[in-house]
Amino acid sequence: GLLECEKEFLIGDEGSEEWKQALKDEKPYLVTLRKEGTSAFSMYRLVLQDKKAHVFGMNAEVIRGIWANLAFELLYGTNDDDERYSIQAQPYLLRNLIIQAAETPLGYPVYTSGPVQIECQL
């Protein structure tokens, strides 16, 4: 009874080393408490499950072809609209993600930040 429960369950703090080890060991049931607001607590139970996922790859020529079409659209078709329809089109090709991965100035910058104020003394 109790030894079997100890093998399958962990009741503990999410940030503890014991919790991290239980995740690595793929313990089937993890239970923790979280404080919600000032006086309420919630119990969370995580259950290890097998889930099917679709994994695929894309031919590099397809990616380069989409980037070439983007270059044509921006440089020769003179489409400078920031929300170009063609980016959202073709969801099955994941065109939006592929376009974002293109090198700038065609794609989107990898990192952007808000306004930065720099003081300069003369």
C-alpha cells in the first residue's frame, strides 16, 4: 500500500530538488499546493501521460522558395505593407513562421526592444 504510493506519488513543493528529481524519474503522479491570493490554497495534480504528436520536417528548398517569393514581393512588387496578406496565407506551409525566420530586411528582427533613452553629456 504505502510503499506503492511512495513509488508512484510525490507530494511536495514545485521548486524543490525532490520535485525536479521526480520529473526526471518520470514519477506518474505529482501533487503540490499553491497559494492563491491572500488566504486560498489550490491543489494541483500532474499525471504523466503518453500523448501522440505529429512531427515533420520541411525541405530546405521549400523554405528558400518562400524566402525568394518574399524578396520578389518586397523588392520588385513594392509591397511594403507591414501586415501583408501573403504572410498569413498558406497556413499549411507555416508561412508566417518561415517568413519570420528570414534574414532582415526581409524577415523580422530576432530581437526588438522598447524605446531606449541614452543621456549624453557634452
